[in-house]
Amino acid sequence: MRRILLLYILLTVIGLTTVHAQFDNGRQRIDENGYDQYGNQVDPAMIPDKLDSANVEVQGLPPKLYMWRIKNQLGDRTMIPADTAYHHFQNTNLTDGLTGHYNYLANMGSPRMSRIFFDRRDPEPTIFMEPFSSFFIRPTEFNFTNSNVPYTNLTYHKAGNKVNGEERFKSYFSVNVNKRLAFGFNIDYLYGRGYYNNQSTSHFNAAFFGSYIGDRYQMQAIYSNNYLKTNENGGIEDDRYITAPEEMAQGQREYESTNIPTILSATTNRNHDFYVFLTQRYNLGFKRDIPQAENDTMPAKQEFVPVTSFIHTVQVERARHSFHSEDDVKDYYQNTYLEPDNPLVKDSTTYIGIKNTVGIALLEGFNKYAKAGLTAFASYKISKYTLMNLEGIGNDKYNENEIFVGGELSKHEGNVLHYHAIGEVGLGGKAIGQFNVKGDIDLNFPLWKDTVSLIARGEVSNKLAPFYMRHYHSKHFWWDNDMDKEFHTRIEGELSIARWRTKLKAGVENIKNYTYFNQQALPEQKSGSLQVLSASLNQDFKLGIFHLDNEVTWQKSSDQTVLPLPDLSLYHNFYMQFKLAKKVLSVQLGADLRYFTKYNAPAYMPAIQNFHLQPADDQVQIGGYPIVNVYANLHLKRTRFYVMMYHVNQGMSRPNYFLSPHYPINPRVLKFGLSWNFYD
């Protein structure tokens, strides 16, 4: 821990002493809600105390930044709000998500799985990394920053004590060499000791990034290195230690979590994943004069207008997964393939992937006839997998190649209509027979001094199941499957009215050859089709300083045996929001609630580090239990701070607090967090 803190201090000092960004003096427009003309939230410390009109001009060089993410393999950028908002800050470190969508194993950073089917991601790069979506950041989820001054964020979360508590340190630094060139680093260290025996988590990520956003040449690059260690306890031996402690041998009314026996005590999963991601493009175009007012005597300024882009993206990734166990629990696993008389387990597998994508794009808006952008691209990927073999000497190796070609059509300019469609089809190797086409369209129109947005999304795909669903070799699990491709069809619609604080979404998906882990934790495909219906309503209310945020999600699976889902998931957040200390201190005081209806949720299998259908002889329902947190959330200039009592309602109703079968959530605990932005 001390070495981690010293590393933070060293990197922060280096970052804060780096040369300031070299930007020309300019003006920044800030509206009454604290957002600049680009829609980014401005640091409150830099906003004047009094805004005499809806928009004011701040002279000089106040801190100004914008953030973006990479949208796809073509390197398209999506602007995102700068991470300075304090709403929901108290939930940003919860493994079950901002609004509690995930099942997980109680401890911070443990494997998780979304109960909302439409929120689930594809299991890439490997099925072993996907359960750690609360920590592992893919290239399309990484935040790039461009700022006129060095920007640093330090964040710290803590709960509990040194015996069973949890801590997380995060450091993000970005600096511009000039207007175009920026670089920085991100460090994330998570340590959850665990309130139940042998369930500690220890994750570390160090990432370095850079970007160059010029008129002709643009580049964004990431190097990310992740170490994830998870101790496994297999769940508690008997749920009655939680649900009915008086029935257990000692007859106690309530058990300390650390005194509850667990199935495993000497079992660990480790994942080491690193990737290098680089996307770049070169633009061809021309310069034209910027229109000026008639009485403007200044020389005409010119802007560069890109016409054609040449695109290249490369990603190199290596992921190693290992499972070690010294527990002698023969009844816990149904099969043994290696050394049946030896309880020691040392499973391992390695994946290496290299993917190159090249494209050429005719850009939107370079003249009045170019109403949309058009892109053609091709990609080639080689994947190498190393698995254990039955002889115990050497390895089984698999190589797979994929060649895809595709195209993209998009319209982003204008205020009324936007659309985007991208598709690819396989031409060689394992890609033959695979395709994926998806698109979206949004229509925005005024209604009663407000803007209504209608969005439609659709996707059709025919994909091969992930490699590790087709092949995996270990001591207790061994399969080599010949699987059919999964055929997905999804349609979604969304209605959003900002002034009413209303968002309504609905969708349907049909899946043929749905691939899942069955009751024996083995991969299986459902013959025929499976349908999922979903509808979600977000409706927020405000009356003076009182706020009530609501999220209601309904979903239905046509086969609850193969794809179990809760019918209803709820999130409600009631809080007071006001300002103190001459309106420089923003305060939220409130409580939020998470609830979902009972269902046979997937169980967790440590030996494959994934969720699977519950065994036939061990069927339990989870859900029907509210989880309530009470919090105070504060924002003072550059600092965000929260204090939260997690699971405050423990002991107030029938104790059935499980978010995964046989894995009770943590008992009542005090959490707090601090986030501090530096602009110098």
C-alpha cells in the first residue's frame, strides 16, 4: 500500500510540474447551468459568483477542457461531459453500478453480471475479463482529454476498517504540449479485503495515453496494463446463516460475517491483460474563408475543410488467466480430467490477438451536396490461444484468422435529423458466414419551448460464439465444442423530453442458437429462438430543493430456464439539493433504493470465473429485498466529497440480502469518497 501511495505522489508531482499547455488567449462562454459553448461542465471555481444574464463571457485563460471516447474501430470520436459533476458521485464506486443493475459477489471489484439484458456487453476480449466490467476499461470506454492547462484528478474511496474494509485510489493526469498534442496517464488501484472469508480482491491498472488532433493528421493511442487478483470462497455453506441464523447450531440471532463458514478457503483467480491501441487518420481537404460580419475590418480567417480521410487502427492484446486452488472439495466439481488423486489445481490459458483495420472515408459537410459521410473499411485479425493438454506436458495451441470488409454511412451535422449505420461481413478464416449490421436514427423537434428527441436503433448479426465457449481445457472443466453461429435481431426505440425530465425506452431482441453456461457450468446452445422484451422509464421530479429520480425497468424472457431475468427492476433516489456558503458549496442529502423482483439468478462458478444456470438440486431465488443507502454528497469548487451509509436497512426486514445465489451482500457499512481536480 505504501509503495502505491509513493507511486501516486511521484507521478502527480511529475504531472503538476510539466509544462503548461500553450493555447492562445480566448473567450469562454458559460451559461447559467455552468456549461460552456461546447456542452462541457466548467469547474465551478472558475465561474463568476454572479451571472447577470443567461450567458457571460470570461476573459483571459480560465481552465477549459473537453473529453471524448473512441466510438469504434474507425477511430470516430464521441464527445462526453467532463468528469466534474457530483450527482451520483456516491455511487460511482459501487460494483452493482450507478443505479444497481448488477449482480455481484458482495466485495468491491468482484465478478458481476447485469440483470438488465440490454445492458450486457459482448464477452471480449475473453470471457474471463468480462465479469470485471466495473474495473477493466476497453479502448472504447477510455476518456481522452484536451485542455489548455494541465489537468489532474485524484480520487479516493474507502469503506470499513483495515480488517475487512475496502479502498480504491485513482489518479488521472493530462497535459497539452500545444493545442493539438496531449498525453497523460491513468492509475487505478483497488483493494477489497472482504466482509466474508477468503473473498479479497486486488486490482491494479496503469494506462498511458496520447492524442494529436490536427487539421490533417489525428492520432489517439493507449497502453493499458491490468492485474486482477480475486480470492474465491465459493459462497457461504448455508444461506440460513443469513436468512435464519437462529436455526443454526449455535442458535445466535445474528452472525458476524467473518464467522460464517464458506465453501472454499484456498482458491484464487488471476488475470493479467494488457493492450496497445492506436488509431490514426490523415485528412485531405482545402482551406476556405470563414464568413465575417460586413463591418469587420480584420483580415479574413481561414478554416481547414477535410474531404477524405485515410484511416488505420491497430490493437495488440495479451490476456493470461490462471486458477489456483488447494481446497480438497471433490463434491464441488462433477468432473476431474487431470491428476484425479491430487487436489491441487493449477489451470492456465493465454490469448494473444492482433487486429488491423484500414479504411477510407468521404466526409460529411465539405460542400452543400455532401449531406452524409461514407466510409469503406477492411480488417484482419489473428488470434492465438494456448490451453492445457491431457498429458500435462506442453500445451494445446489454436490459431484463428478473421477477415472482414464493411462500410459506414453517417450524418451528424444539423439539429433535426441524424443517422448512423455501420456493417461488416466476413470474407476469410473464421469470419466466413459472420456479419454484423447496426444503425441508429434520431429526430429532434421543438414542442412547447422544449426539444423532443426520438431515437430508433437496430442491429442484425450472425456471430460465432467466443473461443472460450468453444474450447477450454482445465482440471475440472474440459470442452471442445462445434457450435452454430448466434443470430441476433434487436430493435429499440427511445423518447426523450428534457424539460419534462422524461426518458422512455423499449426494445425487443430475438436470438437463435443462444449460447450460455448450463446447470453443470458447461457451454450449451439453445435450439430454436429466444425472445427478450424490455421497457424502461426514467422520470425525474423536482419541487424547489426536493428531487425524486426514478428508474423502472420491465423485461421478459421467453425462456426463463435458459435466460432467467427479473420481471421488474427499480431505482429511486430522493434527495434535497441546495447551496451554502455564499452559494459555493453544493449539497445533496438523500437516500436511494434498489429493488428487483425474485428470480432464479445465475450462480457463480469460480473454476471458470463466470455465471451459469443454477444446478437442478440447488435452486434458490434472490430478489424481493430492498437495498437502501443514505448519503450526503457535497461539491466545493474543485472538490467532490460524499459520506454514505451502505445497506442502512439491514435488520429492518426479513434478512434475504443476496445479489448472487449463496453470496450475501456486505452488512451495513460507512463509506466515503473524495475527488479533487487540479488545474495547474
